[in-house]
Amino acid sequence: MSAYGHRGVFGAGVVAVTIGVILHLPMYLDARPMGYRMVGMPIEMGMTIGMVLILAGLAASVWGLIPRDAAAPTHAGAQLSVRALDEVPIRGSHVALMLVMAAAVTIDVMKPATLSFVLPGMTQEYGLKSPLHPTGHIPAALLPLSGILGTVVGSFLWGWMGDRLGRRPSILIAAMTFIATSICGSMPSYALNMLMCFVMGLGVGGMLPIMFTIMAETIPARHRGWLLVLIGGDVAGAYIITSWLATTLVPTYSWRILWLIGLPTGILLVLLNRWIPESPRFLLAHGRRDEAAAIMSRYGAAVVHDDAPRDDAESLAGTTLRLTRPPFLGATILVVLLGLGIGLVSFGFQLWIPSNLQKLGMTQADASRMLRNSALIGFPLNFLVAWLYGFWSSKRTLVVLSVLTALSLFGFVLVGDAVVTNRSLLYALLVMPIWGISSVVAVLSAYSAEIYPTALRSRGTGLAAGFSKAGGVIIIALVAIAVAPPSIAGTALIGAIPMALAALAVTVFGTETHRRELESITREQLEGRLVGGATS
């Protein structure tokens, strides 16, 4: 971290935040005789001091991570080639990076996955209104709503930080929010839990697109596609770990322990960051040649002078609105449509399908078993999707997944409630919206990291992540205000329309990224051409 402004200040910030969290633990431990119920407990002096330390530590961490030269991209690296980075074979340093990134993705995805496991206990302790406790006054859905709203804001905020401060500092800032918000496990009020959940959402929403950005800029071109999709499909692993922790720990330590786990996992992420490099492309764009050369050497590549024309980094710099202008407007249209479709399917169809199946006569156990089996049926196809994206075609893979998801959802619209009478058809239609949407998320994350230039790449991946959660804000808000969930056909139609439009947008505006250098993709866009003859 030698290029960061104040490495010692960052270290002090980590220590301050960690101590601040630890100062919250005595109140949690004191509640052990009451089953760790802390509702209504007064905030003690130790907790107050801890909160001050956390706020000061977060501020110090951010300041310490700001590079000495955080200026916009320059021409300083214009004659230095990064193409050699795309030509090297996979080596040990790449494998180490992939393992660390897989662990980071798992830690990141565990945060929102925890929500479904803490809500039952939280609903009971705070007396919230939910299907399990209809007499409550405050909707339990406000907690996931605050979290998902945080992920939307975080996606755009971290996208900006990734392009201005760097990919690696942005990941570290997200890790610091994970450590800080672990105090959610010791909050005595529901309002404080919602606040912490929102802040946690900021880091969760921001870190994932940044990780895809740095992987896209570091992995050799011929391996980039399938590795990005494979790591992006690690959602299942995070869910398995979270459910195991919930089953093992919650009966003894209450739902609060799942939040407190954020302390060790956040610290682990900070430590793992030692093996996460800054993007050589980002460093060259900001004139940091020596650092870029050192990182490329680590991955078996050398910085060489190149007389070929380069992309004008300054002409690509600017705000997120730059993504809405040519030549990136077409790419942004497909990213927005696909992101909205993902959010509406994930938080609409998936959210309400258990209750809708039960309304049609299934028992809770039968409905849960059918959804679990649908996910298990589709899980092995993750490897097929990774192969298709990496070795066949990125653009066509995205079209196929979007079309299959839309067709499955339109199938529910056409058949309606009668689908429950045909179990084979129901299984066939459920695979894509239950399992397949996670593959669409992984593919969109990888694709958005490839189709935008270095100066805008983090904002582009943040845009994709943000809109994939925006649909969730709409859907969960409806639940929070007690709007009755639509039928299976209704929820399917809500997701099917944007998915179908997204498939059309990919066909018209999509560019092929399969085994291509990122710079050649950008250069083609700047010249007004897209592979396949489409223009943006």
C-alpha cells in the first residue's frame, strides 16, 4: 500500500474500528441470561465510546487510503502497453488472486444472505409485523428494504470511488464497513438495526462490482470470461455457509451472532487484501508506471513501450452520466434493462413464489422442497454457463440466458395457477427464475466489467449492480406497506417484460468480448463500431 496517502493512518483506523466493535460486546454478553434479548436496554458508556471510535476509525481509514495523487486519468501511461498482460498464461499468482477473490465474494454475499436468517428472531424480539407475527405494528420488511436500498446507493458510490481512488482502496473501504456494522448484533433498538443494515448495504453493493472490475483488468483475456462467471456463481457457496452458521449458532447465541460474525470476516477481508493487486490498467491511466510495472511483473508480464494509437483517457473521464452518451449509450441501455429484470425476478418472483405456491394448495414443506430441488437441478449448469461465456460467446450467452428466463416467466403467465397441477411442467419452468437468475447476475457482472473503458469501468459495473437491486427496492417497498403479493402470473409478468427487452437490447447493442483485449473493445466503441455490425 505504498502509494496510499497515509498507510499508518489507515492501520490506526482499522484498530480504532475493531476496538469500537469490541466495546459493544459486553452488553451482548450481559444479556446471556435473557437469551441475548437486548430490546429496550439502555446504551452504556462503553458502547457510546465504541461508536465514537468506529466513526473516527472509519474516517481515518478512508483518509489513509486516498492515493497521494488521486487526480483524474492522464496521458502518462499512453505509450505503455498492457496487452502483454492479456497474453501471459495462468500462473500461481493468478490462482492465488482467484482464490482470494472467491473468498471475498463469499464474504460479501453472506451479508445480504444473513437477512433471511435474522428476521424471524428479530421479528419476535422487537414484536414486528410479519406473516409470522401479524399483530405487530412496525413492518419487519423495513430491515431488508433498508439493506437493499443501501446496496443501490453503494453500487453507484463505490463505482465512483473505484474510478477515482482505485480498485483496491475501494475494496478495503467496503471491508471496513463490514467490521463497523457488525455492531448491529448488539443494537438494542430496531431503528439502530435498520441504520446499520443500510450502512452494511453500502459496502455490500459497492464491493462486488469493484472485485469484478479488478479481475477483468488482471486476468489474461483468454481466461477472463469463464473465470469471472465461475467466481460470480459463488452465491450458492455463501448461502450454504450462512445457513450452516445459522443452524449451528443461532439456537445458542440468538440471531444477533450472525451480525457479530461481521467482525472476524471483515478483518479477514482486510488481511486478504494483501494478495489483491491494484489494477495495472488503472495505475497506468493515472501515471503510476513503477507500481504498474511491479504488478505486471508479478503476473508474468512486462510493461513495454507501444507506438500503436491508444485510447484518450482524458476524453473518457467524467461523471457517471458519461455512460449515458455515445459510444456507451447502447451498452448502458442493455445493462439497465438486464439489471432491472434481474432485480424484479430476484426480489419479485422469487420473493413471493413460496407464498403463492402455498396459496394454490401446497404445504410449506412441499413448496420449499420444490424450490430447493429446482435450484439443485440447475446448479451443475453453472459450469456450462461459465464454459459458454468463456469459450463460445459472451454476447450470445447473455442473449440465451435472458431469452430462457423470459420464456420461463411467460410460461407462468400463459399457464397461470393451473401450473401447480402439472409438477413436471412446474419444475421445468422454475429452473431459470430460481437458479438461472443467479447465472444471469454472474454473466452481467462479468460483461459490464468488459464493455466499459478503464476510466469508467468501475462506474459501469456499479451501474449494473445498482440497477439489479433497484427492482428489489420497489418490490420490498410494496411488502413493507402491506400490498398483497400478486399471483404467480403477475410476478412472472413483472420480470418477463424487462428480461425480454434486455435480450433484444443485447442483440442490438451488445459487443462480443470473448477472448478480446479490453483496450481493443474500447477502441472499437470509440470508432463507432460494434462486433456484428451494430452501432451505438
